[in-house]
Amino acid sequence: MTIVYDRTKTVVRRHVAPGEAVPQHPEAVGFAGHHDFDIDVLAAYRPTGKGRVERQVLIVRDHVLSGRSFSSVEEMDASFITWVPQRRDQAHRTHQQIIGERAARDHVALRSLPPTPYLVAERHLRPVGKDCLVAFGGNLYSVPARRVRPRQLVEIRATKSQIMLHSTIADSSGETLLATHPRAIGRGVRVVEEAHWDGLPTGRGRRTTTGDVSPQPRRERPPGEETGPLQALLNRAAATHIEVGRRPLSVYDELTGTRPFTIHPSTRETS
């Protein structure tokens, strides 16, 4: 139900003061949740908290590898397999129980692995382009146009051989997977499923020319004939036929009761 871990970066995101909650790595939390066990982070500067687990490395080195040479990996494996029964018949120095008998009881207490293995993958957020392509690792991968929008962020889960694109929000059925592609080799590769482009604009509504038909020459208009929306509006407006008389500014001065502004000669000389 519980596994004790050292303060490694794959489990602990950062170190904190004693007594504070240890922030755990999200991948480690996901791994523990998939296998249904709890993570117990070892206290700082507590090397005895892990028991004699790391001691097994020294035991194998001293009893199997030390003072010997091997011509192949198979020969080394054969020596190790010959030594294991001898080790399992000995009594452990900590709990004084026969190692083989204690191992059999421990194996019975362990639960079986889940039927679906845990997927170890890189996780990244990337925006979707207007052409429904997502860039990752110098290559482009397609997603369904009817399920995404431009500039939408999608999650990429990349393994050594596969690229899986997931939506950050699940649909009505709780599914987030948008597309799965084989991982491209190299750079500059476009991995596209043609059905993903269904729903994108095809350009059929645009006026285009193929160059086969020559453009018609423009009709020359007689002098004085002006066209355009503004001229058509002026032609229909009755105000264009009203003549506006010109009046001197003194007329407006008399109507408002004010006199025109004049500059005093002394002021003009001073300035």
C-alpha cells in the first residue's frame, strides 16, 4: 500500500523545511495512482529509513563480480544465477529469517499489476494552427478540424514511437484523445490524416482566376462622366442644385452685434 522513496527529483519537485508538506512530481503521483499505492517520502538526512535496500548492490558486487572476469554477458548472468540459490538459503542479518522463505511471504502480500500498463510519455502544451496542425519536435501533426479551433492549446503525450494529442477539456463522453500518429523521424515532416481537414475552408467561395481568360479592357468614359458611390449619391441629392450665395464677414458681425477684431497700430509696431 505504501512505497518509501528517497528525495529524488523524479518524486520530489523541491526541498522544503522539516514539517512542511513535500510537493511531489505530478508524474510520480500519476504513477502511484495508476498502481494504487501511496508515496512516502523519506525524511531528509535519514539514510537508515530505507533499511538495507542499497546494501544489495554491494553484496552482489562482492560475492559475484569481485576478483572475477567474464568473457560475455551470458557468462556473467550464469554466475549470478548460480549464486542466487546460495544467497536465498542464508539467514538475513537484520530479521534473522531465511531470505527465500521471507521472499515467498512478501510476494504473496504484493498485489497484482493493473491490466493496463502505465504510459511513460513526455507531456507538452502546444497551440493549434489555422491549418489544424500542431508543431512538436520540428514536425507537424494534424488534429480533427471539427473538434478544435485555431490557437487552442492541446496536450501532446510523446513516446519514442508515438504521438498522442489530447484536448485539455474532456468531451461529453469524458474522452480527451484527439489523434494518434507515429512519431516522425528527423525534422520538417508533416504527419497528416486527410480526414482531419474535413471542415476547413476549401476556398471555393473565393473569386479566383486561372489565367486562361484574358481580362476585359476597361471602357473609356467620356470626359465629365464621373462614377462611384459618392458621385451617385450627389447626383440624387437635391442639395446639389441649390446655389449658395457668398456673404462678407461684416454681415455676420452686424447680426451678432459684435465689431470686427482690429490690431492697434502701437501694438503692431511693438510686435
